[in-house]
Amino acid sequence: MARKGLTAERVAVAGAELADEAGFEQVTPSAVARRVGVRVASLYAHVRNADDLRTRVTLLALAEMADRAAAALAGRAGRDALVALGSTYRDYAREHPGRYAAAQARLDHETALASAGPRHAEMIRAILHGYELPGTEHTHAVRLIGSALHGYITQEAGGAFDHSRPGADESWARILDALDAALRHWPRKG
């Protein structure tokens, strides 16, 4: 990336590329400055500090994932939508491991509300309409789905399933089946 036209957005993209190549924990102002061919002091014209840089990478990843998920969910409902969402997240994690890790980073409350994070929750809530869960149960179901999908993807990325059988793909399909069954037979209060 050339110096000319360097923007905060280009710095975030460079940070995201570095995260995919070396890991999200390696995204530092000095590493990104080297990548874009500027001095660290020059980078600070576009980002405030290391936390701001990493937050921008997180925001980029959340937005990319939300855009992909929205496209994958269009016209789908119920189990088909659940599988599409899970597959989108898993594929993104495989293609962009550093960005996926960034998407899991904690954001402060205001930044989280302004991010694509709420879009992810709303997409999951839309999936829930196909399961006819009462609205009072949506938050619990959103948390279950997010925990199951992201937990599995994170463990798989860390190699947790590399040395056992059946393979990770078979377990992934079973987890999606189990989530679908749990949502279809959601426990009723009382």
C-alpha cells in the first residue's frame, strides 16, 4: 500500500490483512506502519493508539461478516437460515482467521452499539421467527446460537478437533441439527 492516500480505512484494512497473516495479537501500530510504509508517528495521524487500531480491525471484521451473513440469509428461514448463518461464520473464520478473532474482541458499550454487532443479533432474531419462539425467549436463544456457533468455530480454529474422529465436519452438522432441534422444542416457562 502506497503512502499517498493513506486513510484510517486503509490502515484498518492493512491491520486486518496482518491479522489474517500473523494473528490478531500481532496487530500493532509499528507492525502496521511497516506494512504500509510509513513511520509509526505518521500512522498516528489516522489512528489514536494501539487500541483504536485494533478496534478498527474489529469493526471491519464485524461489518464484513454481517454483510456476508445478510446475503446468505436472504430468502431463508428456520433450519436453512440457521445453517446458512453458521456456514457463513465458519467460512469467514477459515478464510480470515485473524479478522474472525478480531470480531470476537470486546468493545466498549457505545462502540459495540454503533458497530455491526447489533446486525448480527437482529439476523439471529429473524431466524428465530421461523421457530415461533416467544419474544421473551429471544435473548436466551440468540446467546445459545452465538455460543454454539462461535464456540465450535473457535475450538476448531485452535485445532481442538484435529486428532479425533469423527471429523469436524460431521460434528458441525450434528451441532446444527441439535441447535435446530433445541429451537423447535424450546422449553416453555412454567
